[in-house]
Amino acid sequence: MSDSSGPLAGLEEWEEFLKDRYPEPAPASPPFQAINPAKQKAEFRDYEKDARPSVREFYRLNHRHQTHDFVQSKRKEFLGLGRKQMSVWEALEFLNTLVDDSDPDTDLSQLDHLLQTAEQIRHDGHPRWFILAGLIHDLGKILCLYGEAQWAVVGDTFPVGCAWSDKIVFRQFFADNPDTNEARYQTRLGVYEEGKGLGSVTMSWGHDEYLYHVVKDYLPPEALYMIRYHSFYPAHRDGEYSYLMNQQDRDMFQWVRAFNPYDLYTKNHQRPNLKELRPFYDDLIKEYLPATLKW
């Protein structure tokens, strides 16, 4: 079922599409300009229509293959966490071998992007666990280095096993998903119970869910929500799937929304000075995480 040949020139192309689609950061993010409530929805560009063909192909593959059975098979394949044992720095260096020459906004590495994200969070005076979440939030992208297709690593995430929200980008591509033929997956609740919580919901497979399982025993719930749901745009940007959430989910999603602008809008051409920053991040990592993690 997997197609190892990616439709994007590089993973950054997906991130650039997100910045186009979601140009205004959430109101809960003081360092950035809030959304303009006076702007009418009709004034926004049709970002799906204007998307590059490679992005459209990426979402076509994602929506075709992210079935309930596919996700369960990937969880079984990867969540035993038996492939590697690495420290955070080793994982960062491993991720750093994912060099993207296609990104028009920066020629910096994956590590540089993560340090930029974490440093802006630090600059704005957020808690230390928030800074750490910024540093590590994309480490799950090492799935690409295991040979996973791009559409099974990045992309907007969504629940599988229930009806797809109309707010999911390129919703029309789900027409080719085999789950359309499963009546139990095509209802509002699907295989889930109303209000039971997202912890009981199976999300589409990708780097968010993978990293969450790597670090779930070590970080505060606020940081874990940021990591696990930062690509769940239909929920934290459009308010979808609220009927699957419990009160904890609703409370924690304020942190997911606060994190989102740091992920999308902190990239620039200034390379962080790793030598100067390393002592701070060494201490921060040791405060929360063991010397090695299972991947």
C-alpha cells in the first residue's frame, strides 16, 4: 500500500503550503498578529486551487492510503520502539541528514529550524517544557529515514475510523480511500464514543503520533499535546471533532494553539549558534528526558 516515492520535492514544501493556507496565527499567540475578525472568509485565497501540483499529489496519496487498517499496521510496526536507542542530540543529528534543497525560505538544516523554534519560545518567556517541545517536536520525521513515504510522515492529521471533516484540506481526495466502503467508519462517531477523549481516538499516521509515543512517559501533558496534535489543523484551527474530546482535551488545546505559530512562523535565514546554545539545551534535556530514548 505504501508508495516510497514522495510527491514533494522535499518536506519543507508541505510546510510552505501550510503557511499559505493558515497565514494568520491563532489569537492565543501574543508574539504574532492575531487573526483579523473583520476579514470575511470569501476574501481568502482558494489555497487548494492554488496549491502546487506536487502538494495536491501529496494529499491525494495521503487521503487515499490513510485508512484505519493502515494506521493500525503502522502502529504495530513502529510503536514497539525497537529500531534504535538514541539520545536527543543523536536523534537531532540523525534527522539533520534530511537536507532539503528545495526550500525557498531557508538553506538551513532541520536542526537549525528546531533551534529557531525553541529559541523564539524561550525568548517569549514560556515554561522550560514548552521550549523543549519546540526543540524536539519534529523529531518524528526520522520516519523518512526508515524509508517511510512522505504522506505517511507529514501532512494534516485527522481521526481515522469515523467520518472525515469537511474542513480537512483536499477533503475530496478521500473518495479514493477504501474506508468509504466501510459503513461503520462513515458516521459522525464511527468506532468511537462521544466525549470519551482523544486518547481513545486513532489518528492518521505520521511524525506527531510517533514522537508522542517515544516521549510520552517523560513530559508534562501540555508538551505532549503540542507534540501529538500540532498537525491536527481541523481541530485546533477550525474547531472540528469537538464531540470526540473531553474536558482535558479542550483545556490542553489552548497550548496546541499557542504552539502553532512558533512552528510555522519562526523560520529565518539566521543560523543559530549551536556552540553557544548547547549548554542551555543540554541542561534542559537532562531535566526531562533520559540519556537515551527508544525509537
